Amino acid sequence: MKKVLSKHQDSENSTMLPEYNFQGGVRGKHYKAYRKGHTVKIHKSDGTTVVQYFKLEEGAVLLEPDIREYFPDSKAVNNALRSLITLIPEKRRKVVKIKQKRNILKR
């Protein structure tokens, strides 16, 4: 089935050049590697190079852009998740708490 181009993709005002071709692209190809950490090299005009290593903190969660519109900070995310926790049946919550305690004891 051939994909239909949206009006935005067809528009003359689009910044996407015709030579850009993402047909063979794979969504999430570098996701796991990014989560492990990544290095950024900055080449300065004076010839020096600065290397910075970035790694997400333990327990950090990446939000997709459409979700970030609704949750601007961690407080908003935590409040929303706490309200969802009340919808989880009590029996399920007890199982989760037991698994959390086991994980703490393993460390």
C-alpha cells in the first residue's frame, strides 16, 4: 500500500529537501545505546576538542514530545501517576510492593 503524503509534506514551504530519504529508517534503532550513555565531542575553532559524556540517571524516564506538552516537569508527571495508582486494584498494588522490597534486598 502506497502512503499518501500529507499537505504539510507537499507544501513548497517545507524545509525537507527532496534528497532527504528516510524510507530505510528504523524507528528506535539507537534507543538502547542512548539509554546506556553517549559521548559528545565538541570541536572548537581554536583546534581543541571537548569531550562530554552523558548518561541518564537511575530511574530517569524519557517522555515523548507529545507527552511533554502535557507534563512540563517531574511534579506534573508524578501527580498524574499517583492519580492513576488509585485506579490499580489493591491486589495488584500489593504484588508490586513485594517485588520492590525484593529488589531492594538484592542490592
